[in-house]
Amino acid sequence: MRPPTAMESDYLKALASHVAAALDRLRLFTERKQAGQALHESEEKFRAVIEQSAEGIILVDEQGSVIEWNQAYEKMTGLARKDVIGKPFWDIVSELTAAERKTPQRREYLKSAILEALKTGESPMFTQPMEVEINAQQNREKHYLQQTVFPVKTEAGFASHL
């Protein structure tokens, strides 16, 4: 067997380099696909926990808009998920507030307090469970809920979980 010529050797090196690059791209593609699948499965588990929880769960984004409202909260408040997603949380709280306490000043106070908490990640409401009075929409009767509120750090500031 004869040794390869310089040109054949260069060709084989170039071919080997291209094969190695193709294999590397295939490995990266496979890793991305597996990571995407793992992320999807994680999101599905997260969604199932939120939806199937007997506890009411609300997520509020950094601007104060409701981004999650589970079935348990629907039952507690009488407000459907489709009617609250995307709305400012302080408007939802105002909607559930007893008529005698529902004022423009209270709404503005809630808005200011919520936005400040979402901006800084600090608030008295993050330190201990709270009992809140609501007027459920189905029968407008007063109900008391105990809720725990905590901040969730994001790239844009803080979101909140109730």
C-alpha cells in the first residue's frame, strides 16, 4: 500500500474536519432537542401542579398583570381565568373588595403598593401569611382567604406568587 500524496492527505484532513464539524452539529442539535423536550416536560409538570392544586394560585408579572389564575381560585372567587388573565392585579382585588371599602383611593393605594413590591421585591405582604376578605362573585357573600405572597426574581425585576 502506497502512502497518500500530499494532495490526498490534505483532502483526507479536510474531509475529516468536515465530518467532525457535522458530528458536532448533530450532537448540538440532539442536545438542543433533548433540552427542549426536558423544558416542555417541566412546563407540563408545572402546569399540572398549578391546575390540579386545591390551593388557589395566582401569578402576577413584573408589571402587575395576572399571568396565571388556577381553577381553585376560580372556585374561591367566582372569577373565570379567561376574565382575569392580562388584567392588572389591583383591578381584580378592587373587584373583589366589599362595596363599602371600594374607593378610587384604595385602588390607587393597592396599585402603588403592588408596583413598589414588584419593583423592589420587598413588602410587608411578603413576610407572613395574610387573611383577606373578598366578596365572591357568585353570591357576593364575604369570604375570608388566607394567602401567602412571595416575590419571584426575574430578569425584569420581580413577579409575585399568591
